[in-house]
Amino acid sequence: MTDNALLEGPIHSVHVELGATFAPFGGWEMPVQYGGTVGEHTAVRTTVGLFDVSHLGKATVAGPGAAAFVNSALTNDLARIRPGKAQYTLCCAADGGVIDDLIAYYVSDDEVFLVPNAANTAAVVAELRKVAPEGVTVTDEHRDYAVFAVQGPKSTEVLAALGLPTDMEYMAYADADWDGRPVRVCRTGYTGEHGFELLPRWADAEAVFRALTAQVVAAGGQPAGLGARDTLRTEMGYPLHGHELSLDITPNQARTGWAVGWKKPEFWGKAALEQEKADGPRRTLMGLKALDRGVLRQGQTVLRDGEPVGETTSGTFSPSLKVGIALALLDTTAKLEPGDEVEVDVRGRRLRCEVVKPPFVDTKTK
């Protein structure tokens, strides 16, 4: 996709005003940073940061039995939650590969609101539409709503200052009103910090974002771009589709089997995933922490005693730990355990790393 074809979110001009630098991501032109990724990362860990992630998809499945239909398709078990709660889940192919990972908002037995990844929204909508029962509609609402994430220890303070709800349990949401504008507020996030994700209407996005920005700055925080979002989620070991999850990487391999309702009678990919689970996946996701100076990146070979035993799926410099870290799919036959030492081929140089089980830092999400 050329730069000219990139989509812009509802507040692109605000990001320009704030001095953002941009890069393509999932077909959208996204703010990568404003003043610097390390500073934005640190703000989220210590005070509060504000992300515009309106590129994320949105879709509504509605009609008689909509929740039961979604539950028969996606991996996690909607019966575990209730209306007013949200759930991380996966949309899998028949062979167990992951079409996408997404958040499902349980609105009612007859309505489920989905937030897939930007580049995969059309695919998820298409797959659901193919098999939707009569009376159930699947509506792509990608550009009907914006998504803002307020993340960090002072996130509650920011929302409270705007009169938005904050007293909710993890993965619960509330439909609220701000200045006459409807906003859905969910206690979740992608950083490992206490936080919220807000979904205002696309047309209301600028007003809501400017109000949030003012309160975030007043609390000592700052807007944050996708650069910080990536370093934060990597420190937590959270998967990113196209890296730790894909059509070639199953939930069993990515350690996201906790998001699979194994006891459900059906979901897409159930037979293949059950077989893989019984046999044991051929590779599994682990963390790597550099013991030497160097920055790890995606697609680098992991070696033990000079022999390849896996490949990195994501890599970055950890602002919290001040070392290079990575996520990697490691061959289960290598029997690597936390504390073991491996090497990563970084452009021809062998970088010593310790195998760790993510997260790399303590989580405060819940």
C-alpha cells in the first residue's frame, strides 16, 4: 500500500498540531511518537498516557441469538461473562491458525460489539457473515467510532475529572455521556497498567480527545504514540497479530490457550486446536532478555550451542529495564526453560540472552 492510499483517523489534524511523527500501520497513517517513545512509555508507567487507536476495527453482530452465534464462532466462552463485560477472544481458521484476536463486548443476548485489529476487520466481518444465521446481521462500523486508551496510574484521575465512570471491575464497561456525547468506557488496555479504553462516536472524537489531553497533561502525563504502545505491550508479553499470532501461529503456540473455551461444544478451529494441544505444540512463545548490549528485532534466529532453536517474533529496547528484550517462538524439542542462556543472531553478531517467561515487568492491569 502506498502512502497516498493510507487511511487517516478522525483526529489526524490534532496529531499534526501536537507534532506527531507518522508511519503506516495496518493500512492507516498512525502517530508513532510526539516527543519521544521513551518519555511516552515512562509517562504510562509512572503517571498517565493517552493513545489514539481509532484504526482498530469495530463491528456489531445483532439479531436473535447473536451472542450464541458469536460464541459458536470465536474461541473464548461468552457464557463466562455477562452483559456489561468484555472478553479477549480469537477468531481462528479451521486449521487453528489465528485470523485475528479481538475484544468482544457482550451488550445483550442479541448484540455483541467487536473490536478487531485494523488490518483484519474486513476478514473477521466476512467470515462471520458467511455463516450468520437468518436474522443475525454483521455490520462493519470501522469508521463509526473512535478508540482512545487512557493508561497509567493516574488514568482514573483523568476520567473522573471529566465525569466519566471509573468504578468498574477489570474488563467491565459502561455506556456513559460526556458533554451530551455518548462514550463507551471499558476497564482494559494493552500496556500492563491500570487503564481504560473509550469509544466515542467518530464525529465526537476531536472534542473528546482534546478534553482527555487537557486532563492527561494536568495529571503530569502526555499523549503517546504506537512506538510506546509497542514497547509497553512487549514488556508485558502481549501478542500482536502478525507477530505472535497469525494464520501460521496458533493459540497453543502463542500461550493464549487461556482465551479458548475448551469445554464449549464448538468454535472455529476446535478440532485442530484440541489435537495440537493433545500432541503438544511444536513451538512455544517465550521471552528473551539480552545479557549483552544490543537491540533485538523481529525475525532473528535464536541459537543454542550454535544450532537454531527458534525465531524472534518481536523485539525492542525496554525503557523500563534498560536492556533489549524480545518475544520468540522456541522449538519445544529444545526444552528451553526460564534461566537458560541462548544466543540471537543480530545481523551476524551473536547476542547472549536469557530465556524468561513474560511479563518482563510487573503487571498492574487488574
